[in-house]
Amino acid sequence: MGRILTEGRKQRLVGSAVFALLALILLPWMFSDPVDPRSTIRSRFAAEQAPLRPAVAAQPEATAAPRTSPAIAAARPTPTVEARAAVDRASPSPAPVAPAPSRDWRLQLASYVSEAPARAFMAKLRKAGHSPHLETDRSGARTVYRVRLLFRAPQDEAQALQAALNREYRIQSVLSAR
């Protein structure tokens, strides 16, 4: 009798198994809905803009005073004025909150391959009261025109400005410290 699995059959069998595994991995990936990375960024900014609910102060409930026998009440020592003053001196007073330090920031708003749209976007920003800068840079054989804002502010204010400009102009800007 001859060999049941010849060398050619083995190669075809291994090739079919590899092809089936690749199909098992790649077909669900190819036919699934694409994930837009911008949607996750927008949802994070949307969460920051969610209106805050007003805080409701908890009403102290009227509770009955615990009942103690007169003998237990008489045995309890009452704190003296000196003891209360010592406790007050021992507890630290809250430190005043220092304002957030300001830093120099660079906010890159857009990058263009031609100068005309960059200047048009800068005109929109100036009209809105901002002072944008145009920086040119060579990227390979092309010149890139970057529209940036340079300013000094605390980090939370810089991030708030970035979020506001991203929403207003529907862009994805890049904030970096200078």
C-alpha cells in the first residue's frame, strides 16, 4: 500500500489550515463597524460640558437624644475650656489654596499645505478675538503652514480654551507646553 499522506497533500492541508485561521481572524475584523477615534475624543469633551446638578444640602434629621441613666451621665467628665483650647491648637487650620501657576502654551489649531487657507483660518480667529501665528515648516519636499496660538495661562484654562476652540471650529488641536 502507498502512503496515505504524501508530501503534496501535507502542504495543501497545512495551507488550508493557515488560510482558515486567517479567515477566522480577519473576516470579523473586516466586516465590523469602523471605530472613529474622533468620537471617543468628542465624548470626553461632551462629558466635561455636562451641566452639573445643584448640590442639595442634607437636612439634619431630628433625632432623639440618647437615653442614659443619671448615674452614667454624672460619671462622664465634661471637657473644660482649657481642654477644648488644646484640641483647637492641635488641629491644623486649612492652608490657603494657591492659584494655579501659569505656563507658556502652544496650541496648534491647524496645518495646511497651502498658505491661502491658513491665512483664511487666521482671519476667522482674529475676528473672534484671538491672536494666531503662522509658522512655516519644511516637511520633506513640501512646505507646511501651521496655525498656532501662543499664550500664557494655568493648565485648566489652557485646556478649556482648547476644548472651546475644538468645538467651535470642529478641529482636533494639539496643546503643548513651550
